[in-house]
Amino acid sequence: MAAIASAGEWPSMITDMFITGTDDSAIGLYGIKFYVRGKPWVVTIDDKLLYSSGTLLYAQPADDGAMWGPILEKAWSKIKGNYAQVNGGFVVSGLRSLIGSPTFTYSNNGGLDATDAFTLLSAANAVDYPMGAGTAGGSDSTFNDCGIAYGHAYSILGTFTMDSYDMVMIRNPWGVTYYDGTWNKDDTNWTDELAAQVLFSIDPRTSDTDGIFVMEASDFVAYSSSYSCINDY
């Protein structure tokens, strides 16, 4: 098995979860720390993962081959009982289990306006808080008004200002996105000058193959009976 992670490449939150270290285990065992009901909970698992026809099921390795995702998924499945029990859930619950700290969630149905939401997210981003967002319930094989999956969780990678636009950068953990709202990859308003202002030097005109897209804060919080992109964050 490839190394789980490199401490120089992955956030300390991830590497700290591996109490046995992130190098390839000589005996194929890993001790993983989660927080259950606010208390540290260590679970030990082996490195035997589920395959079908030679293809790894469920979580996939990182682009560099690091296996921390599938290993963490197996460990959490052991805590919950089986893989079926970890199919879905709420972003806030997942973050609480990873970091063991208080978490907060806001709903776009009667939540903050675009300015306040952007200020809140930017303040959290400035101190490297992990953030996520979710869409309204439904089958994740169907898509909402913005072309993103219903009933699905997304990572919030950060916030930034592009000219006069307050922007939020989001990633679909599936590693692909079909976002078709304002500032989607094919939006004719994109220029090289605007793309150069995007966070992490990511070009949102081509980042769909990594699941990354950006939207204005006003679209991020938009919610009505006839239109919605994001439900909670």
C-alpha cells in the first residue's frame, strides 16, 4: 500500500488522526483517532480494503496515491458498524467527529444575507477552520437549480474577493462538478484577468475535473421556493 500521507503535504488535522503515523504500516495495522460524543475514540483497523473487479470501492486514493481517505473511511465504518451506515450524513456531524471541537451550522432558509455570510466564512477561513456546505435533501443522482447534486456534502475551500465580487470556492468530494450557475467554467464573463484573482491560483475554467467551482456569495446564500444552490453551511 502507498504511504497514507506525508506530514509535509497534508493538513495536521489529518496526520494527527493517525496515532500510529502516516507511513506505510509494516504490520498492516493503523490506530485512528476520532471524537465520539466529544471524547477521543481510537479505533484499530487493518489495511484490507474492499475491491470489486480490481477497482477500489467507495473512497479513492489521492492523486499522488496517498491512501488516507480510504483508511479513514474504513475506520469510521468500523465505529458506525458497516459501510452502509456511513453513506450520508451532515457536514457538521462529520467535522465534529474529526476535530472534537464545537461546530456551527447555518441555514440559507432564513439564515444570513450574502454580506454577513461572506464575512462569517472569511473570518473562519482566515484562521483555517475547516468548512463545508450541503444541499437540500433528495437523491444525489439528481441536480438542483445550480447543477450541483441534491442531498450532498461539499467542502468550502475558502473565500476571496475578485474585483468587486465576493466569492466562495467549493469542491465536490467526488472530484467532478457540473455546476452551471453564474461563474461556472463556461461563463463568458471570465477573463484571464479575473481568473488570475482566484484563490490558490486555481483556474475555475478548467478546475471542474477536480470538482472545484466558485460562486458569488449572493448565489451561495440564495434560497427561495423556486431557486436554491446551497442549503446549509
